[in-house]
Amino acid sequence: MDIMIAYCGLTCQACPIFWATKEQSKEKSEKMKAEIARICNEQYGTDFKADDITDCDGCRTEGGRLFAGCTKCEIRNCARQKGLENCAHCSNYICEELKEFFEKEPHAKVGLNVIRSTLY
């Protein structure tokens, strides 16, 4: 399986929403989505319920399933508008949006920095 890196640097295969999407057992998937909603609410100040955690095939998917939160993601929308593979390719790296995001997801910064180091 190819590793999918989101625009922000997260690894899709490490995302719990991605795992809940791939879960074959509907019961297990629903439990996972309830836990994901709880964590999102705690960590990001959202007000998600389990039903709000929709299936996702990765934020870079074209025409596939996409988590509702990803459709509103400013980082994703900016990178797509600029036609970037991910934010490591941006001339404005590290922008204010990413700085704020990296405070909550520091491993995403590590991933993008590694990618960026191979570009320049």
C-alpha cells in the first residue's frame, strides 16, 4: 500500500477516520467513530457526534469518500487551490494556518519537513 500524505503532512493510513472507513465490521466502525468524535471534540473544540464522522479515503482523493471536516479544511483548500501535492511544496511554508495546526499535530510538521528537505 502506498503511503498517502495529506496536504497538511498527516499520514492518511495513521488517521483513525481512515481506519474506521476500512473497518469491515459495522459495529466496530460505529464504536470507532464515536471515539473519534470524542477525541475531536476534546482536542479541536468541535461538536461532533459519531454520525458526523463520515467515511474517508484520504483528503487527496479525487471523487472518493471524504470526511466532512476535510471539506472545510483551510489547509486542504489552500493547497488544492495552489495545485500543490502538499504544503511542503508551498513557497509560503510554514504559514500561520500550519503553525497553528502543528501545535496540535507536531508529527505532521516532521513529515512535511522531511519532504521539503528533498525538494531544495
